[in-house]
Amino acid sequence: MNGEDHVDDFQRLYGLVTESADIKDYLDAMTGVGASMMTRLTGERIECAVTLRRRKRRTTIAGSSDDAVLLDRVEQRLGKGPCALALETGSPALLDDVFSDERWPRFSESLAAMGCRSVLGVPMPSGFDAEAVLDFFAPSAGIFTDEVIQHAGVFADMAGRALSSVLRIATAEEAARNLRAALETRTVIDLACGMLMAQNACGQEEAIGILRRVSSMRNQKLHDLAEEIISQVSGGHAITTHFED
């Protein structure tokens, strides 16, 4: 593989940043690029899977094929294998031959049953309190030579940099959604307070006090109570909060 191939792969990865609908979409497409790159390099049909762990979120697993995802899920369930070792050490981990490597017998049995002979796990830097690792699956032993492992490391670094951009975008979009939801909740409560102020000829503090007391008595969320009051006063008409983009 020459430098131009790496540049092409790099450009494809960064193109995925703007083309992908979400993180899972990027990971699925990225593993396809990784599998294609490694297949081109080794002359063997290589499959690729990725495991992404983000704090307080479910683990995301994506792959270039259903088999790749299945094998990666098996390793995650067992908690042992090249992927786990690569995450632990921060360095590539190789299972060169499922029939001679005795470190992970149960995982090796699953690999052999699905026609996979060797696996390479490569950590992928991503930032944003996230851990990610690539798993490359090969049908033959001895495929992942030192040169191939080096190329895989370069690809993982490129993919991680692109993933960092995807995570940054996703984080910003999530923050925007949370802010919008908070503003919508605040607007509904303020509107209900205004209705109570008009009905009871009271001030805002007294109105919010009424809301909180009733909310506590009913064991009902303040927002839900506010929506109920608005619905009763408006004759059941839905209230929509409008924002200018």
C-alpha cells in the first residue's frame, strides 16, 4: 500500500463525518472502509468491527458485515480477546491462529466455527471520554504481519481522528436538543403559572407555589401538571412551543 492509498482512505473517512446521520452510521461506514483497506493490503477477505464505549452510554458495536458484528459481540460477552487486550494495553493485540493460541479458548472456538482463523485488535483514539477499538478478522493464519499491523495502526489513528469530529458534532447536537427540551418545559410551566395568576389574582411566586404543592400532593411531575392545566383552560387544544432557528 502506498502513500496515495492512505490519502484516499483518509479522505473517505473525513467524507463520512459529514455524510453520516449519526455515530452508528459513521461506525458502520468506517468499518467498511477498514475492511476494504485491509483486504486490498493482504489479498485476503478481511472483515472489520468496532466497539465504542462512551461514559454512561451503552456500548456501540458496528461492523463491515453481520458476521463481524456477531464475532465482536461474542468477544464483548466473554470479556476476553484481542479487542479487550488492545483496550487494556493501548497497543495492537494479535490472535495469530485460533488453533495454536491458547489464551482465549472459548473465543477461538467461536472464531473457528465461523471460518475465522486470526484476529487483530487495534485501539482507536477518539477522545470525549470514549474508548474505541477495531477488530480485523481474517480467514487464514499468519495474515497480520508486522507491516500489516503497522498499516492497521495508521488506519485506526485516522479513523479515530474522524470519530472525534463525529463525537464532537453529536455532543453539540445533544446539548442543543437538551436546551430546547428545557426551554419547552420552562415555557409550559410559565404559561400554566400565568393562567393561575389570572384565575387567582395572585403573583408569580404564589402561582408557582400552588403548582408545586399540587404536584407534590399528586406525586405528579411539575411539567405534566402544567400541561394538564393548560389543556383544561384551552379546551384541550395542544400547546406548541416555537423557536426560531
